[in-house]
Amino acid sequence: MTISRIGTGPRMSQAVIHGDTVYLAGQVGSPGADVATQTQECLDKVDGLLAQAGSGRDRLLQVTVWLTDMADFDAMNAVYDAWVVAGATPTRACGESRLASPEYRVEVIAVAAR
């Protein structure tokens, strides 16, 4: 099976395609923005990477969401719930974690089929 990469840098690729599976790196929004804005920006990046890989949000298999504060859970979900395709929701996990910078409030990681 072939492996192809999108947005490859010295440390990571933004997406890796292996066969018919697309693995996305963690996506973050604008540092310092509120969690709703950051969530929307993360999901917009996910959409863009999935499109480049020949997939879409209706093909999502799994999403992992990291929040720096679980108090932001409802605000993040308000954006996420409007974005995810009804009837094609992926498996999902959400937890609290320190992220790479204290200015990031949310990070979204996804796996999709092509």
C-alpha cells in the first residue's frame, strides 16, 4: 500500500494517507482566541485537509478533541455539533490536557476514510 503525505515539514505532516485511510495531525486555531473561534478554525482546517486528501467530514471515522479546560466543553460542542454530519458522526473522545502553548484552548485530531 502506498503512503502519501500532505503538508510535510521537518517534524510532522499535516496529513498522512495510507491506503484509503487519512490520518490528520492535531489542528489548532488562533492563539488567544476564545474556544468557539479556535474550534471553528480547527474544524475549518480539518475540512481543508480532508478535501486535499480526497475525503470529507461525512467520511470521518474518529475525532479526538483536547481542551485545556473542560469548562469549555459546552462552547466547543456548540461549534462541533453544528459542523459534524448528522447520521455520519464519528467515534469521538474529548479530554483535558495542556497543549503546546497556553494560548491554545482546543486541539482536534481526526481519522477519516477516503
